[in-house]
Amino acid sequence: MAEKDLEAKEKMELQTTAESTRDVPSYIPAVDIYESPEALTLVADMPGVGPDNVAIDVHDNHLTLRGTVTIEGEKERVLLQEYGVGDYSREFTLGRAIDQTKIEASIKHGVLTLTLPKAEAKKPRKISVKTG
Amino acid sequence: MAVIRWYERPALPRSLDVMGQLKKEMDRLFTDFSGRTASPHRAGVFPPINVSEDSENLYVSSELPGIEPDDIDISVEGETLMLRGERKLPEAGEGVNYHRREREAGRFRRIITLPARINPDGVDAIFKNGVLKIVLPKAVEDRAKQVKVKVQ
């Protein structure tokens, strides 16, 4: 894995009919989602977003991530622009019942990690079959 | 000038759109530092960068989410800036089942020829929320000078 060379991917701009109140583009963050027996973990790349600028909303089985970016350096003259700077937004439908009281989120170096513990009742239970 | 990259080209033309191909080639030749880009950039080399300037400094910015500052190596030699590093992604652990895997790990190396002479001793790099910003002070002789008009 470490031997691989990274390739640049173009940031995907969010296509939506809903108009934003902010005059900046919105991008779809790249995510990893993995599941363990206890929890669902979501990791999202949101460079430029700090801990105070993240909004996570879970409503029923609908998860919304939003990150806002402070645009800096507006007085500078742009010489080359290879990537766009803007907010992040992405929505997910959660397939499992999540214990909403135990959701944990942290952000470090522009990477948001969200741990969504599964609700007790939904954890797989092992049922042993007795011989009669 | 030399920050312009040679974009990936198919080995064989994918279509017989010769004029279209020619136009693309011409657009590429005439992309320059004045910000006039004939077509939007499609970056191939990691990491994509933004370059800007003011009267005193050049600024090179790049989004490097999840990369530890210790894993970023910046060096300046003459008018060449080299940006090198590795993105390591922590292992999720045993027994997990991936539903989506869009983030990637790997090494990167990029060499940028700067559009102005800089003072290498004053170069500063700030890493904030996964965004790297390199501040390169322009060499004194390359700074724009304000000329006052004297009234006689």
C-alpha cells in the first residue's frame, strides 16, 4: 500500500438544485465507510475545515455532513489554480439503527472521523442451537 | 512559467476529431501564469496546487488532508520548489467490512518552478486543517517598486 504513488483526483463539485446562501462552491468529500460488529465508522476528507466548522446531523436514518471553509488570501493575485476551494457537503442513508446518543466525531488535519455505534438491539446475537 | 504541466495524453487519438485535438494542444500552449486558462485544469500530478502572489510573497497552497506534517518534505533550491511526502492511512483493524473506500494512501512528489526569484531563507510553511500554505518571500530585486511622482 505504501509503495503506491498518489494520483490527483479532481474534486467533485456538488450538483444541487437547492441554492446555497453562501457564495462558495460545495464539494463532495471523499469518504471511507467501514463496519465492525459494534459500530459504523465514516472517515471524510475535508481539507480546510476546522472543528468549529463542521455540522453533523442525524435524523432518523439520514446522515448529513457539512463543512464550511474560510476563504483566505482574497487580496492575493491568483497565478495558477488547480483546485477549487469551497465547502463540503454529503448525505447518506444509514442502513442500520444507530445509537444516536453515542455518536462521536473528531477532526484532525482536515479529516473527519465519525463513529456511529449500532443500537443494542441491532447487534448480531449469537443463537446457539440445542439438540433436542 | 514552468508550472504548466504536460497533461496525460492517450497514446492514440481516441477520436478523429483532429481540429478538437489541435485546439486542445493550442490551448495548452497558451496557458500561462497570467491566469488566462483556456480550459479548466485537469490535474494529474499529486498534489494539485494553487499559486498566488502579492507584492512581497509568492504563495503555494495544497490540500493534504490526513497527512502528518512530519511526512511532508519541502525544499527550495534556486527557483525550484519541491514538495514531497507520503500519505499514510491508519488501518481500520481486523474484522471490519468496508462499504466505501474512496480515500487513498501513497507517496507523492512534485517539482514546481516558481515564477519569480525568492529569498530561500525566509520561506515559511503553515499546515492548518489539512491545508498546506507555503509562503515564499520574493527576492528584493523582484518586488514591484512603487514609484512616486514628484510635482515640480
